[in-house]
Amino acid sequence: MWQDTIQLSTFMQNICSTSLVLGLLLSLSNKLYRYGIILSVLTFSVLVIDDINRLQTYYYQYLAMLVCLSVLRKQGEVNQASALYLIVVGIYFHSGLTKLNTNFIHYVFPNMLYAFHYVSLESWQYSPWQFIAYSIPLGEIILAILILLPKTRKIGLYAALVLHLGILFSIGPLGLDWNPIVWIWNLSMMALNWSLYNTLQDRNISYKNIVSLAVLVFFILMPFFNRLGLWDNTLSFSLYSGKTPNRQLHVSQFKPAQDIPLFYIEQDSFIDLNVWALQDLNTAIYAEDWVFDEVAEQICEQVSCDTIIPFQVYKQSISYVDYDLNRK
């Protein structure tokens, strides 16, 4: 059913994907790198216009880093590392800031604890250890400050490594075994932190170029406007924050043509759109209400939905239904 949202033909998608790879290769050339960057940005933009779900946080980050490296390639490693460090600072800072909310503290965090020791949502609400949940958002904010300041950057490096190892343990194959597409992202962030530290070490970050100023605008300034609803969640690094939207499609007579994950609360069966997307596409839906509304409308044209319920987090324990596809 997800294929129904595709507008470009498969042939055109292949052309765009080939152009994107070609642009990346051209960006390595000393003479053609500007043309390569332009080609990469244009073709990626076409692919995103075709399907907004392609605009994930990691793609946004990597494309911005590619542009920074290419534009600053003649200005030395310090300027390049400075721009990339500012991107990383913005990601950590706003990822932490978006988690400073009751949904993360009371509902998202206990679900993450499942990887270490089972804690139900209901029992967590009476736990005397709830204050521990604040360590995650505050830790990410402090991490951003540590790697920004030269004297504390080495501490920030080790803190970043510990953070990403903890995330991998929590959502990786030894933990929740959830959202595998971001496992590689966490590994790459560890490698990126190590590489940037070895390049810049205790030197000050340079702000003396237009690229670094652009990074400050898009990765540090603009995400603040997300609190006013003027900047998208994905571009504001609202990751596992408990503040991004989702939809439940409640069904009573369910006869799927393919395997669709079902959940239930008190005998009420429903489809979780994000869970289904992660299972079918291996990536989350672009975290905006208008995207979920459009996807829900298209799916409900083919699967009879009783109700469509918007929500952000589950506030009670739910169970997965291993639904029999032959059920009448």
C-alpha cells in the first residue's frame, strides 16, 4: 500500500538515484565538485518532493555535511571541521531540548528501559527513580556544550561515544531490536566525533565563513521555531522525544492482503502507522501531522477504518497481535 504514494515512475526514480550517485562522485573532483554538489542537491530534492519520507534526519545531516565539505574544500581542515562540529552540536542540543517534556520522562524513557530491565508504563508512574529520565535530555544538551568548547571537547568525545553505545544497546539487536536503520547512523556519529576531534582537538571553532553561518541558522537557530510550529520536527532533531505525531487506524473487520502489524488495548485492535512503516519500509514516516493524515486517508481507502486517532505516545502498555491472515 505504501507504493500508492509514489508519483515518479520507477524509471525516473532510478534516473534520479543514478544522478545523485553521479553528483557525489563529481563532488570528489577538484574541477567539477561544484557541479557535483548542485546535481546531488537537485536530484535529492526531486526525490524528496516525490516522497517526503525520504527526508529523514540523517539524510538532512549528511547532505548538509557534503555541501560544507565541498564548498570549504579549499579553506582547510579547520574550517571544514568547524562547520561539521556545528552541525553535530545542533543535533545534540536540540535532540536533548525536545526531550525535556512529560511524554519523554513518563512514557518514552520507560519503554527504552525495556532493553535493560522490564518496566511497565503503569509501574513507572509510581517509581521513585523517575528523575533518572532527565539524565538523557540534560546529558545531550551538556554534550553539545562540551564538544563546542575547546577545553572540554575531549570529555565531550568520550561522552558521545558512551551515549551512542547506550543507544545501540537499547534499540539494537541486544535490546529492543528496533528501528535498525538508525543503528548505522549511531555508528557513523561515533566515527564522526572521533574524526572531528582528531582534526580540531583543542582549537576554537571557526565562524569566519558563510558556510558556518548558514549552519548556525539551519541547525541551531531554526529548530527553536519548531516550538512555535514553524519548523518541522525532522529538521529539528526531535528524535524519540515523545512529541512527534502518529496515528492509530482502528479496525473491526480486518482482511489484509499482506502482513500488517496489529496491536490491541482492551480488545480494541488497531494499526500503528509508524510501526507499519518501520516494518514495511525500514524507516519512520516523516513526522508531521499532514503526512500522517494523508497516509491514513490513502490506507483507509483500502482497509476499512472505524476511526483514526491521532496520538504522540502510548500511555498504557499495549500488546502485539499475531494476526491470522486467514481469519474471516
